[in-house]
Amino acid sequence: MSNSQYETYEMYGTHGPSWGWVPEPPLPAYGAHRAPHDVHTADTVPYGVNRPTEHEDTYRPAYETRRRTATEPVLPRQAGGEPEGAAWAPGARSGLGRRAGRRRRARFGERPENAVRRLLPQALVVAFLAGGTTAFVAKDKAIELSVDGKPRTLHTFADDVTELLTEEGLKVGAHDVVAPAPGAALASGDEIAVHHGRPVRLTLDGHRREVWTTARTVDEALQQWGVRAEGAYLSTSRSLPIGRAGLALDVRTERAVTIMADGRSRTIRTNAATVGEAIEEAGITLHGQDTTSVSPASFPRDGQTVTVLRVVGKKEVREELIPFAVTRTEDPTLFRGTEVVERPGQQGLRRVTYLMRTVNGVRQKPHRETSEVVRQPRTQLVQVGTKPHPDSTKGADHLDWHGLAVCESGARPHAVDASGTYGGLYQFDAHTWHSLGGRGRPQDAPSAEQTYRAKKLYLRRGASPWPHCGDRLQG
């Protein structure tokens, strides 16, 4: 029996064909035939055979915990049973043997049906976990998402584009572009592009409007709109980024404009903002009152022809009469058709300034610039008779009054003699006329009233008022 706290087994391979235990031949006493402490001449002992030594062996495997008695033989590790004639300590066969057998069965195997019962739950758990992992991997998708040209790769469980955008917190407006469209199904490896719309306050060749674009720079936006940028004027750089807030952009494309001046024609290509700038680019100078066929401040259109007008002008002042107004008032003392001027009218005077111009050598119609009233006109006042005429004047209606009128005035109701004393058809003087009931001047009265007054005068004085023509009354 070894003094070590761990026991050792003999070397494998010392068994016979029946795997029985064969005792080893006795060995000579330790160190009997060699000098003490000669470690270089010591005998080699077979593996697994213990012998007393000055230094006890403290190593023993953990699974070998059973202690032997003083008479316990050393057994091979894989021996099928105990050697015949071996002497064990009391109780070795009954208790220790059974425990050793159980330990050997645990080490070298157990019954198959017991192992299946023990491993089946573990196999089911492994299968469940494996299936869940497969489903987990199948739902996960690797997607490349590009927002305004900035790509990134992400993993998602979203089923379509809308769910993915919601997960990423991306709000899509009416002017934004998403490809593929929202709602499209997702698969691993898909590429999603989101382009946000940007407002641009665009003034293109004088026309102002607000447009939306998904371009990230001014140059890309011009390409989207199909605007020819070569030779164009841009209010900003073509490489300027367009932010989400947008920007204001003024674009004037290159246009062909023809300028007609001084008998010559010049065609230029320009991106000028006004006709005046285009004329200056053509090397033409305007002097004094010179102007153009279109407003110099207007926008020059492609293919437009502009004519330069050389203007020479001077101012001329003229005086013009202002006609007077006539106010008529009814008078019941006058016979109908009789009008008497109570106050004659007077014309006013106006001073007018005209611009006299010649355009390209051709004289134009005078242009009225200013007007100033020098004298206001005076209104003429007229009395209009409303009294009805008498039916006849007995004793004078049969006479030839027309013949008398022809002799006195040439049958002219407004006739006046050279001295201004007599007037009308029958050449009444003012005193006689008023005595007969007439008002105003006789030459201003209607012909019927003058004839009526002449008949009354005849009834009073006969033909004596007309000494040279009175005999015409008799025909």
C-alpha cells in the first residue's frame, strides 16, 4: 500500500487474452544492486508500478477516489472484473463495488433508451431555437437608403417602403420623390432613394414664378428645367447648393436682338435685362430726345427688332379762342319764336404750348404739352318768347309783305343797314320796334314776328314808314 494520498494503477497492456489480471514478477529490492543516491544507474520501472521511494508521489487523478487496503492488488483500468484471490477490505465487494460500477457505467456509457429519453427535450429546444433564428434572419433585410444623395446601409424588419420611412422618421411631402414609390414591397438588397423638394423663386427671362425641384445644386435644377445655361446670366453660382428652404434665382438666357439705328442694322447676342442695356452693348448712344420703338426699360425678347428714333423738337406757343356759352330764358311777353339777346356773349382766350418734332427727319403732328387760360369766356343771355301769335291783323293781311321785304332788306331777317340804325326784314329802327311791342333788336326777332309788327305799323301809319318801297304792298 502506497503512502501517497492518491493511488495509481499499473500500466495497460499486462493482461492476457481473456483480459484477466496477470501478476508481475517480483522486483529486486529498491537500490540493492547499485550505489545509493546514484540516480544515473537506477533501474527503470515499468509504467504504473509503484515502489517505495524517499519522495512520495502526491499525484492521483480526481476520478480515482477509492482507497485500497494493504492487501489490495493493483488492477488494470479497463479490467472486466476483479482478479481471483485478491483480498479486499471488508465491505469492498458489497458497497464500494456497486458504486465503482455505477461510476464506470457513467464514464463508459449507459443504456440507449435512457440516453434518448434524456436527450429528446434538449433536441426539441435546439430545434425550436434553430427555427426561431431562421425566421428572425429571414425577416431581417439589408437596405441601402439614400436621402438627398447621401447613402447608408441599414437593417430593418419593415415590409414595404412606407414602413421603412416611418421607422427612419422621414416625412414625405407632395413635392418629394421616393423611388420605389411608397407602399412598394421590400427585399434584402433593395436600394431606396428619397429626394426632398426645394422651392425656387425663379425669374426666367423676365417671367416670375415659384417652382419646386429635387435638384441639390443650381446647375442640376437648370438641367431639370431644360434651361440653356451657356451664355446665360445667373444671379448665383451654378455650383451653389439648394437648401431645403430654397432660394431666389434670376436667369436671363442668351438671345438674338436686332438694333436698327441711323440707317444701319446690328444683330447681337445678349443676356441684357433691358432694351436700353442691349442698345448700349450694340455700341449705340441715345442723345437728347432720342428714344426707341419699344420702352427702353422693357425686356428684350429673342428675335426682337428694336428701332432707335432720332428726335429733334422745339416748342411753339399758340393762342386759341374759347367759345362762349348761351343761356336761354323763357319770356311770356314775347311771341313764340321770338328770342331777344339781353347780354351778348364774349369768347375767352387760351394759350397752348405745342411740341413740334421731327423723327428720323420726318415732321410729326404737333404734340400738345401745356394749356393756360388767359381770359374766361362770357355767357350770352337770351330771352325766348312764349306768347302765342294773333290769328290775323285785319286790313293788312292781303298786302304783299314779301315784296316789301325784298325791297327793304332783300328778304333777309337779320339785315342791318350801313349805319346800324335799321334792321330786320322791314328795316325797323329801335324806337319804332319797341313802340310796337318788340323787345331787343328787330333783326334778332323771328321773321313771323317782324311781319306781325310791320302789319301793326301799317294799320297805324299806312305805307309812310317805307317811303321808297311802300308801293310794293299793293303788288
